[in-house]
Amino acid sequence: MPPSTSLQRNLNGKTVLITGASSGIGRSTALEFARTSPDNLKLVLTARRLDRLHEVKSQIQEEVGDGVKVCIRKLDVSKKEAIDAMFENLDEEFKEVDVLVNNAGFMSGVERPPDVPIDVITSVYATNVMGVIHMTQAILSIFKKRPEGGKGDIIMLGSMAGREPYAGGTEIYCSSKGAIRAFTESLRKELIDTRIRVMTVDPGQVLTEFNDIRYRFDKDKADAVYAGCDPLTPDDVAEVIVFAAGRRENVVVADTLLYPSHQASSTHVHRRQ
């Protein structure tokens, strides 16, 4: 049966690579792509937790069957040599990636300068900044070989923190997302003479494991962040990512900001009693 919606038609036959696909927004994005284009799609799912990737692959296969081919690879994006090896060793049918979703990222701890541990600074920047840049450079080596200057989609998973930095122990995270925002905007201008689309999706409050990791699995502190709030879900963000990737080639959904209804900015939040 031929694709019945514009999203299905535009995604039909594409290969999508998602980093950080084992949980949260990355996992939801993998499922949303599969559900949107269930008849002819290839997914390359990467993360550090291989067991979680196997679970995502199994769920996709149970839901949509064999129309979506799934390749899983263990990958720590903070290590450039691991990125290079992953691309080099991809199965031939998955090598021609069409869409990269740069989703992997994290923050650990709530310390403020001058008390932020050096290992936190190093690891957050290695993943959130250097990992994104290395993944982007690797994918551009594939995209730019295509005719008319190159073709493909790069979707950055940003954050409101990159637009409006806020106090509260997240200075390192905010600055890492701000760095990628600048990188993304420059990249879009540098690729204007190609068919390579550069897009960013910036969510506000989202309830994922990210919050638990940030508070180092102190459940009471993590839960207090969203007390009286109804945050976005990973599925909410995934729908926007897939929508952006599923536009016809001449449409660039360059910059998307989404908040839950109780939030108007990084610091303007209404908590319901």
C-alpha cells in the first residue's frame, strides 16, 4: 500500500540515526518515526545502554512489523573515536543516513561556580558540545557527497536553557546548550547553498530520566522540580521532531520552541496548588 499521508510520503525509504535513543526523548523519537512511516523506514539507534536499545527495537518490531528495519549500536558520543568506528562499521544497508537527530545529552548535579566538579564540566561538555559537533561533522561527510552540494537533515535537540540561561545550578548545562545553538545557527548559514537542512527543537520542562540524573537520583529533589506542574512528555517533543523531518524538501522548520501550558519562559512558571 502506498504512503497515505504527506509525512509518510516524505519519510518513505529514509534512514534515520538517533543518538541517545535508549530512553526519554530519543526513545520516543524512534517510536514516533516508526509509527509514522511503518512500511519503509530504516532506524539506526545509538546509546550507551545496549540493553535498553534492544528493548526499543523489540517494541518497534512488535508494533509495526518488518516494514521498519532497526540497527542498534552502542555509542558514547563523547568519544570521537567511537563515533568514527560506529559509522565505519555500520551495515551497508544503513550507511546512507538521511536524517541525524542529535539527541544525546545530560547534566549531573546542581553545584554552582566555583563548586562545580571538574569531572562534571568535562563530561557535560564532552557529550553536549563536542559529541554533537563530532556527530555533525561525521554525518556531513555523508551528506556532502550527494549531488547539488549535498542533501540530508540535521536535527538538534536543544533546550530553552540555550536561549534563556537561568540560575539554579545549571550554568554548565545552559552554556553547553548555548554553544550548540550558536553552532547550529552558523551551520545553517554555511550550508545555505546545499540541500542540507539544519533544524533545532528546543523544549521547556520535560519529564524524563534527565531530571533524575541531574539530581543524582535523589527522588525527593527531582520530584520537587515539577511539583504543581504538568511538564511536557518525551512523546510531545518526539512528535515535533518527526514533523520537522517529514516536511517536503524545500521547507525548513528551522527553530521550534515548545513549553507546557504552565510555563512562559525558563523562569516564568505557574505552579498549581
